[in-house]
Amino acid sequence: MRVYAGKQHCICGEPRELLTKVWVQEGYLEYRQVPHSDPAHYEFLWGPRDQRGDQQVAGPGASAQGQ
């Protein structure tokens, strides 16, 4: 896909902003400093929203189908 930090991409925009401002704020990723790293290094981990598996993706009519 040729996605580079600091450069606009035609589909996903600026990747650093997508990761840190969108996915972290929505809870899909966690962004934290690696312990005892000097100079500081950061890592992305799956966040609580991804781990629970967003069941509402199918939409509101999906639960009525089983009744």
C-alpha cells in the first residue's frame, strides 16, 4: 500500500494521525512507552474495544433474526 508516516495516503490519510488520534481514542489500540527504554520507544497493543470483539458490527437487525 506504500503508507509512510508524515505523508498523506489517498485512502487512509496520514497514518500517524490514524493510529494515534483515531484508533487509540476509539479504544482499538493502546499506545504506551516500552519500560526501561532509553531513548524512549513506544509500542501499540490491541485495546479493550478490539479484545471484546465489537458485536454490534452486524447492525441492529441482526439480533431480531434469531427470534
